[in-house]
Amino acid sequence: MYEDYKQVSVADLPGLIEGAHLNKGMGHKFLKHVERTRQLLFVVDVSGFQLSHKTEFRTAFEAVQLLTKELQLYQEELLTKPALLAVNKMDLPNSEERLNELVEQLRHQEDFALLLPEGTAPRGALCFRHIIPVSASTGHGVAELKACLRWTLDEQADAAQEEQRREKLRDLRPPAAPVVPWRRGQSQT
């Protein structure tokens, strides 16, 4: 809840794993929630992660690309939603360098896609409106993340409201009369 008592709903999808678009794990149950969201918030570990001892270790960049690919394979329109990226565990050693590396990789995704394991690169890139470094452990960046979420949701609501206002104005306007160009020598009656 925010200071002005506005509340936002957040769907946490921790089970979105490789193969979710094929209903692997909790696949479609989680992905159905994504369809109803107004924006996407990816949370990745700055150091990367390994889901289990049976799966490969993924860097933060690989995790973002994998999540993007799962969304794309499930429903490509999901990638048109506004997206934010929270980079977690910024309290760990070397996290600042890893964050800078991730940001560089995201800025030049097409160049770094060659580093991804075969078949994991999405067809298109997801463009994050904001990348927010956070530490859930220390609380660093959490207030900024909440403010950014609120700001982007408010911005979307304002844009939607403006579009509705314009549509109403268009509906109120009478159709324009056809304009006939006047030529010299023509009467103006």
C-alpha cells in the first residue's frame, strides 16, 4: 500500500521455468496470470541462478532471455506489455560489476545472443523501461522499486484515460463536410 492508500496487485510467478509454455512445472497456471497483468516485472539474481542440481546454471542475462522466450512461446503479445527489471542480491560481492555487465548485455542483446545456449534466445528483445537494483536482504532499492511500479502504472492509467477522452471527443464531432477546392473562374455559390 502506498502513502495515498492506493494498492496494486502483484502476481508472483516463481515457478516460471524453462518449458513453461509447454505446461512444464506449473507452466500454464502461472502464464495465465501474466495474461491479466498490466505490466511485467522480472526479478533476477545479479549472480545468476541454478533451479536445481539437475539444471544448468543461468547468468542473469540468460535468465532474462529464458523468461522472455517462455513468454514469447506462450503468447507473443505478452512481450508488448511494459516491463521493469529488478536485479536482486545487490548486497553480494561484485554485484555492481555484474549489474553493469547485465545492463550492457541488455542494451546490445543481439550481440550477446550468440553467447546463449542454443535455442534459448528469443526472436525479439524485451525492452525494460527501468532496471532497478535491489537487495531483498537489506531492503536497498525496495522503496525505489515500489515507487517505479507505481509511477509506471499511473502513467499507463493516465495514457488510457487520455485515449478514452480522445475517443469520446471523436464521437462527439460531426462528420466533416467534404471540402471542394475553389478554382479561379468558378462562382462561389
